[in-house]
Amino acid sequence: MIITLPEKVSFIIRELTKNGYEAYAVGGCVRDSILRRNPEDWDITTSASPFEVKRIFSHTVDTGIKHGTVTVLIGKEGFEVTTYRVDGEYEDNRHPKEVAFTTNLVEDLKRRDFTINAMAYNDEEGLVDVFGGLADIKEQRIRCVGSAVERFDEDALRILRAVRFSAQLGFEIEEETMEAIRLRAFNLKNISAERVRVELCKLLASSHPEKLITAYETGITSVVLPEFDAMMKTEQPNSHHIYNVGMHTMKALTSLKDRYEAHELAAECCYDKKKQLMLRITALLHDVAKPDIKVTYVESEGHFKDHAVLGSKLAKVILRRLKFDNETIDFVSHLIRYHDYRYGQTEEAMRYACYEIGIDMMDYLFEIQHIDLLAQNPVHTAELFKQLEHARDLFAHVRDTNQCVNLKMLAVNGTDLISSGFTPGKQLGEVLKNLLEEVLKDPSLNTRDQLLHIAQTKYLSNINYQLP
């Protein structure tokens, strides 16, 4: 098998070989090349010690020299070069207490997580595959190197990585590896929230986010996302639903993925990777509060009153626990807060919706509401889809005609009011809010002259004017 290595990678391997050492591209970059995927990074493994690597290359950074890793800089691009190593005893289900360098490539490959990540390549020797990674790629199989229990005892994060790779590649997890996941899932409690977050995000952003069901069935989510387990156990005895809360969520999430892959989303949703991920997180958590507030009436119609409000608060708790950034927390919780919003059927109602929700969030909210409907009982959604489409049309007109829906779009500001006789102070803000209220009702009033006239006649009757 021939893999086309980037020239800079080939240069590093040639230089190491020229100086009497072995060197190969290794791990995920080899796997992705075989799969004809574009590798994100090119890692190199070598028999040279870190200090020998530093001697050979003039520009290096000691990124992890204790564990044998030196970053070699070629121009402005960096490549991690790691010495063959054997890991010592693991004490925390994550990090080896010590590592020992070796000159044996097979010993280095033996410590890696999965067979598909335990292959090495250089142009002279071709593919080195002593654990059957190529066969597992052909069979679309995720399998641990050696004993799966031992690999997961060494590093519990590998448990979540197995499901993530399954989701990214569309592979199945082989039986022994799956059973070891079930046996060792509880060890994920020892993994940092940041590491868990990264793997969950990669899973959600993959082409198979439904693999989260595998994480549920093997006990992974009971440790890292117990709220999802509660959703999977909460029925919805409501004629509008045909799935329990968890399966409804999965249907919504996969529908979002399908629309993204079919390029059916608006451009701002479709091509911004971070926004797309945040939408998927919203889809995952939009009904997260339902298990906590379910009320079943006598007629057996399950109701979840105010689940959007509580869900917004609960989503913040979950995302903070997983160490998400503030932008993601605010975006997701805001959409969840309004995902059950019911629009009026007039332009005025849409202007008020834009004011309350935020004009910049409307396209994203429409998308969440669309995939939410796709995951409900189709017998009852035809009219709801019509109403949602009408709301989209109303919004498009409000936006395209630049109708005022917030204070920034108002034709006057505090400075204008002061120049027309108002006294500086907090009451200016109240006057502006009242003027915005007038404009939300009648957008034709949004001119400087008209708004100043309204302000002076309604609110400036005396120096100590009283607001209604």
C-alpha cells in the first residue's frame, strides 16, 4: 500500500533515517490516509531519543519531552516527533506513572488504543501493521490492541474514544471491546470534564451522532451525561409523540445532521462549524428538563409545562459542568429557552418575537423548531409545519425590509433625547423602551423627527416627567 506523505513529513523522516534512526508516520494520519480522509495532523514516531531529534533539527519545541515528544518546526508548521516508548504502570486510569524509551517499533505500537490507530508508514518499508489494523478498516471494525480491558484500565478515555471513532467512521465496535466498555465504563469518573467534552463534541459533530445510543447502552452516559439516561427512561404518553424523550432527541439530532449534510440549512448554520456544533448540542439538550417535570393527566396525555424554561437552566448547569465556553452556554441555553415558542401570525407579532428572542437568533431557532417537529408524530405536524413556514416568511419580510425590532435599530438614542430637552439619567432608558414599543406596533414611526415628537409630547410635559 502506498500513502502519499506531505513533503515536510517526508523530509523529517528522511533526515532521521539519514542520521541512522528509524522513523515513520504513525497513528490517526495513517488510518485517515487509508480511508482517503484528510488527516488533521501528521505524527511521526522514531527510534531517536528526544535529544537526538533536537540535535538533528535546528528549530524544535519541547512540547512533551518527558514523554518523548518534540515538535519539529518546518517553516511555521509544527510536527510532533515522538520516541518509541513503553508505558509504565497506570495509576489514575489516564496517565502512565513513567515511560521508558525503546528502539523497537512494535513495542511502541503495542501500547496504542485501537488497531486502526496502531499502524505506521514510511516510503521505504511501506505499511507496518502487526495488529491487523488494515483488516479492521476493511471490516469497518473498532478493536483494541491486545486486551481491551487492559487498554481501558490504562486510559479510561479510550472507552469514550471507541464510541467516538465508531460515530466518526461509521464502524461497529467488536464484541470483546464492547464488553470491556460495559465492564469499565465506571472508570470514566476519573477523566477530566474537558477531555470528556472534547470526545462528546466530536461524537455529536460526526456523521453518526446516533451512536450516543451505544454510549447509553454500555453505561457511558450514566457517568458522563446522566441526564441523557433519564431522558431515555421518560415516556411521552402524548398523541403528538411516538418516541420517548431520549429517542425523540436522537431523531431530532440525526435530522439536523441529515439537513446539514444535504446543505438544506441556511448558510450561516451550514458552513460555520462552531455554530453547527452548538445547534447539535441544542438538539441534544432541548428537552433535557422533561424527566424532571413530567405531569400525566387523567386522560393519559403526558404534558411538560415550562420544560423549555427549566431546560434552559439545566442546560447551563450541564454545559458548565463539562467546561464549555460561555458563548456555547449562552447560545444553547437561549435557544432551549425559546424552542417551544408559539408565533403570532402577523408582522407585528413577529417584530415582538424578534425583540424578545433576538433577530440574530431567529434562523437558528427556526431550525431547532423544524427538527423538533420532524421528531414528533407526523399525524399531527402538517399544520405545525405550515405555521412554522409562515413564521419564517414573516421573519424574512421583517428582516429584509429592515423593520426596527431592537433599541439599536431605533432612529433615536439617548443623545438625541438629551439634545431635545431631556435630563440625563436612567429615565432616558425607559423613554427609549417606550418609543421602541411604539415602533414595534407601527414601524413607520421609526424616523428621528417622529420619535422626538412623540417623546416630547408624551414624556416631556415637565422637568420631572412621569412615564406611563
